[in-house]
Amino acid sequence: MREVFFKNLSWQKIRIALSISLLREEPLCIKGGGQFLEKNFELEPLWFSFKNFFDSSSCGILSTSGEDIIFYPQGISAGNIFIDTGAFTPLGEFELLLLPYLFFKDFRTVINFEGVTHAHKSYSTSFFKESFFSFLESMGFYASMNLQRFGFYGSGGGRAESRVYPAEMAPADIFSFKERNIHGAKIFMANMNMEMAHKEKDFLQKNLSIAENRIQLIEVLDCSGMGNSIQIYIDCGGFFYIISADMEIYNSAGDLVFDEAKYYGALTSLVKETERFCKSKYIPHSLMADLLPYMLLSKSTIPEEILQSEEYELFLNFH
């Protein structure tokens, strides 16, 4: 059994470790993982969604033992996979968990999701389609994401389909693009006052100088609960990089927790993140960590800053 220890444990590191364990089909022990989950109760829905998936699909045994997380991967058959994420687990977390393994199957895999398509805790379906998969395609990893119905955090009810194809790996320098220009924005509003969307549009026009005709306001009519998602599209010369703000309306217990101060804080953070991305060579560490497996497997160029990370040490551990 492979034992791993992180000085600064996070849910992302747990998910990446499980993903690599599944890819290698090698049992895993994440030291202190169980203790981390106990202290971060808001992660409970994510943890139980993962555990229930492995239990129901018979493709692994995921559990806690004392202070640790234990995982025995058992493999997943290519073909059709159905995953119901519930109301509090973004489907993006399952997509990130399974992709590395599914790319090395001999046949195409289709994942049919039901649950949360947009949440502040993970990438949206739009980000996968426009951004994440563009990075992967340059390294020879091909996948698609098709949103069929919106499902926001706290209510779920969304649907999406992802198709994953056998890898045709090729080395690339995926972060070498030089163009970073704001193309426009989309504001999605579900079962909430559309006046908020107009205020958000004014905020983006004022703070990011986006032309009025470049901002789309979209009222989501077919949706189970309330939701508000803002997406900034950055033209990177050949693909769009999306920077999002999905407003926190419900907590992990399903309570309505919309807070005006947090709302404006999220808008301000969205503007700062967009400005930082467009005015420098900045790439979020979390994105580099999620793309690291593919950069290593395809022998692509790896940014210097990720070489000193715990995620990189994890892959060296497995090698």
C-alpha cells in the first residue's frame, strides 16, 4: 500500500491522490486524511458521494481508518457510467477524479451525470468544455462535456454528459499562449430577481470595461433551485479561458446562506482574478495541479512553480 502525507492537506489533494491511485490501480493510505475530514465537516457531502460511488459501482473500497483515508481501487469498465452527485457535490469533482483512469481505457467511455453542474466548489461544465479540455487536447487527451440541464449547489437536479476517449499523448507547452484579452461575459440567473443580473452587468462594465453588447444575461427557467453564475471569457488565441464566480446561496446542510457582504466580496474577487490573469503570466496553482498528471504522462513542459509543490511530490511518490 502506498502511503502519502501532505503538510498542507486539502480536498483537492485528497481527490488527486485518489485519482492517481485509481490510475495506477495501487492501494493508497492518505495519512491524516480521516482527521482532516472530521475537522472540515462541510466536505462531508463530497466525501460520502465519492464513497457511495465506489461502493455502488464496485470499482473500489474507500473508507477511513483511525486518522487516515484508505482506498483500494478495483478498476472501472469502459462503456456507460451513471453518476448521481446529489445536491451538494459538483459533478466536476467526479470528472477530475475519473478522467486520468478513463483516458487509458481501450474504448470510449460515456459518463451521464445528474446533480450539481455549477458550484463555487469546483469547475463548471462550461470551464471543462471551453478551457480544461482545450489544455488536455493539446497534449493528446480528448474529452467532451455537454450540459443538458442546469443544477446549482444546494438543489442539484442538473444533467450533463461527458465523453472520454483513449489518449493519443503528445508533448506540449500548454501555458505558452501570449494572448489574454477579455472577450465578454455571461451571467446566469435561476429563480432569482433578474435585477441582480443587471447590477452584475453594470459592475462588470464599470470594473472590467466590458462593452455592454459583450455581456449576456441568461435567465435559467428549467432549474430545480436558485442559482447565480457569472463567467468571464478570456480570449487566449485559439481557446477561451473562463473565470467564474458561482454565488454561495446554500451551505452543505441545505440552509439558505446568501449574504450580501459575501456576494460583493465574490464579485470583487472575480474582477481581481480576471485582472491578474489578463495582465500577467499568472496561472492558478489549483489548475496547474489538476493538469499536472497529464503534463507528466505526456512529457509536456511543466511550469517551474509546480515542481516545488506537494502535488508534484505525490506523483514522484507513485513513480
